[in-house]
Amino acid sequence: MTREVVVTGMGMTTPLGGDVASTWSALLAGTSGISTITEEWVLEQPCHIAGFMAVDPTEVLDRVETRRMDRSQQAALVAAREAWADAGAPEMDLDRLGTVIATGIGGVTSLLNAHDTLRERGASRISPHLVTMIMPNGPAAIVGLELGARAGVHTPVSACASGAEAISYAARMIQEGRADVVVAGGTEAVICDLTMAGFAAMRALSTRNDDPQTASRPYDVDRDGFVMGEGAGVVVLESREHAKARGATIHGVYGGAGLTSDGHHIAQPDPEGRGASRAILAAISDAGLTPADIVHINAHATSTPQGDIAEFVAIRAALGSDADSTVVTGTKSMTGHLLGGAGAIESIFTILTIRDRVVPPTANLTNMDPAIDLDVATSPRPLPAGDIAALNNSFGFGGHDVALVFRSN
Amino acid sequence: MSQQDILEGLAAIVNEVAGVPVEDVQLDKAFVDDLDIDSLSMVEVVMAAEDKWGVKIPDEEVKNLRTVGDAVTFISANS
């Protein structure tokens, strides 16, 4: 009998708000966090739009802290502090506290700035903080140091599935008895000329530059790519017994995870969605549930022409006719795609959806792609009372498939 | 450049790099023991001082700069 894992804290900073409450209310209102990039370099590039954090972390964090951290680390720290406070900042044996914070790409903007310094001013002017600013495990390490966590600090990396993989890894630490509490999530902040050029070269980005707020439109026939976002999401996972013993508020229950790989292509989804459907079924099975129990899916739904179809095929393959009674949403329509942060913020959205019994809408879905047969919410949709469960899908370049299940009790 | 000017400039650098209040940066204070400047922050202090006063502070010299006063004396003598 593995130990049960519950969610006792949540924190985030996103293009919709600097915390969970403001992001969630903007999401339910169908608000877009996407805007035009005002820097000159965009004029050389096909994509001019992105979702910047609504509250810049440098406005929240101490000045000395920020100068030693990459922007992705700053976002993770902001989200982790909110999550930890939300969990009641438990006094605990720190040997039993872990952190698992993922990133898809790491401190790329710090690397590029340092490269400019190297070229312009020489090696002697490189910051002694550069290495810890660019290492992918930096966000996990910074959060771990902040809290004094000593059960382990980990950083799974699986591109846009990283945030979800981090949560599954954290839950496993608790289930296996390595930790009682794990602070887990994902972060990303790589909106800059080089990364945008790279994703644009893959033809992965939307170029709906004249109307940024409608550019991310999952499931719509006119979708033309994803919109890059930045930010972080962090949850506090805890064994139920530990949470109960200290009287913590339980926001939701971690059900289980399914992790597979496509074995198909480095960047294209398997058109038959085989890896993704196996991940979904594995997550449902890990949660001790059946497809009929899933009332809601927070889909990966990046708004790319191929990706949304492949995920639909996977959902249908996994759930069969039970997909008819599942309300699907694509929240990237409002937040943009936070890459390594996506699975984390969307896990929090899934937990909030179950807690508040309301599915946030998919914005900008005006003409449903006729090839996609799913019940997609275009306005907030109520969920039934009683015991319910929901799924969060995340997929990443490299062929990573991660599905997480959360439950109401 | 008076010693007082250098002290004030150094205090501003230490404040920028490590958040130590300017008024705490006094000649008799040790960087590590009193001001809690770790080795990485010390590298930043040295870099900023080199830029500000056009001095070269070699690594083998940095270990002799135990106190703020040691640094002020070195910069004063070499700038």
C-alpha cells in the first residue's frame, strides 16, 4: 500500500497574474495574457507576440536576490513562496522535505547576456553567478535552499512535459517514503530573440501578430501555432497522514501518473497518439480509476495544427466513448505555452477545476476543427458534485508523454 | 581620490552586490566575518572595484584584503 499524496499548497506567476487567485479569476473570465513584444529584434522575426509574466518577479523579489538568479529561477521562487505560505509554512523535519522543480530549457537569457559580456568586455567580466544561473537544476536548488529541503532536490527535463514530470516525481518520493512533503513544479522564462528564432524555424509559433490575444486558439480550424509564455507553477505535495496530523487544508488529491514515450520523432507528435494514449491509461490505472471516472481534461492543446489533432486521437483511443462525457479545455489559449512551466500551472488549474467544480473556458475557439470530436468548453462549465477526477496532459519535444490524474477526495 | 571617497564608493558596491547597508561598510569591518560576503560576492566586489577605479586586483592579492580598510588602502595605492 503506497502512501496517499494530497495537495496542500499552490503558487504561480503567469501571464495572467502574479499569483494563483488573480490567474484563476482571469482564466475563468476568458482573459488573454498575450501581447506584442516591443523589442526591436522582433521586426527581424516572423513571430512578434508572447505572454510575459503579468507581475515582473523583480517587482516582488529583493534586489540582491534577483541579480543572482536567472528569470526562470526568479519565477520559480515567487511561485514557491506563495505555495509554501499557502500550505501554512509547515514546521517539519527538513530531512523529510524535498523539492522537484523542472525547466524545459534553463537559463538561456542569462547565458546570452553573459555571452554578450564575454564578447564586449572579456572573460574577466563574467559574473561568478553565471553557472548557477544557467544550470537547469538551478530553480530546484534555489527553492530547496530557501526552504532548507534535505530529502532531495531534483530536476526532470522533458521539454514541455517537464512540469508534469516533476509533479509525478515528487509524488513518487512521498509514495515511496523518501519524503513527507515535496515542493514541486515547473518554470520557464526564455522569451528572447534566439529561442523565438529557434521555435520559429520549426514553424511552431503562431504568426497572428496583428491580433495577439486571439493567436493561441486550440482546436480552432484557424490555429497556426503556439504562443510562447513565461512563468512558473509550484504545488506543495504532502502525504495525507502528514497533512492530517498538522491540520492542513487539502486542496485536492494527487491520483496518479502515466509516463511514456512516443519512439516516433524528435519534434513531431505520433499522429496516432499511441504514446499519449498509453500515458493517459496508465495515469488512470495508477489512480485506481477507470476512463468513466474522468469528468474533465486540461489538455496539452498548444494550438499547433498537428499537436491538437494528435492529442485528440490519443484521448479518443484511451477513453473511447467515455470521452463524450468529459469536458475538455485548453488553457494555453489564455496563458500561452509556458514550456517547462506548462504542466505545473495546468496541474494547478486542474486541481482548482475540481475544487471549484468549474471548468475554465478555451478562449478563441470560434470554429471548431471538424476533425476533432471532443466536448470543449468555450465558456465556464460546471462539474457535478460528488467524487470526481480529472486529467492533465503534457507532451514534450523528444516524444515525452506525461498524464496526471487529480481527484476531489 | 581620498580614502573617504574610496570607502564610500566601496560601500555602494558592497550594498549593490550583497545588500549590506552602506553604513555597515566601515574600514575595520571584515568582508567575510563581519559583512557576510561569500567568495562569489567577493569576486563581484572586486570586478566592480576594478571597473570603478581602473585598478587590477589579482586573485593572489584578494586573499590579503580581509577588511574594508585593506581594500581601501590597496585601491588608494594602485589607482
